[in-house]
Amino acid sequence: VTQNWFWHPTDTPRSIRQLNYLYAETIRRDGNLLLNVSPGTTGRIPADQVRALMKLKEMIDNSNP
């Protein structure tokens, strides 16, 4: 989990369980979910963060009929 304002090499993404909970609570409260994802030093989004977001997308897609 990010502890800094900007990207840091030790940052790890939230677990898929945490992301899914945040998404579900946001929908339940009729809100907008903003996931801040910081690019690394190369300007690219780190692969572990991309994987976490893609897993969340998959969960969302599979939960909607």
C-alpha cells in the first residue's frame, strides 16, 4: 500500500479483496471510485499495479450480468 505521495519502489498495490471492497462500497454509496496509480521512474505504471487493476476489472465484469 502506498505510503508516499509519489511512486516509491517499495509501494505495493492493495489486495484484490481490498480493491473489491472499495469498489462495492463506492457503488453502494452511489459514489465515484478514484484509484490513484503513480507511474514509476520510467513513466510506466508498474506491472504489479496493472495486474491488480486487471483482476479488479475481471471481478467487476464477472459480477455484472
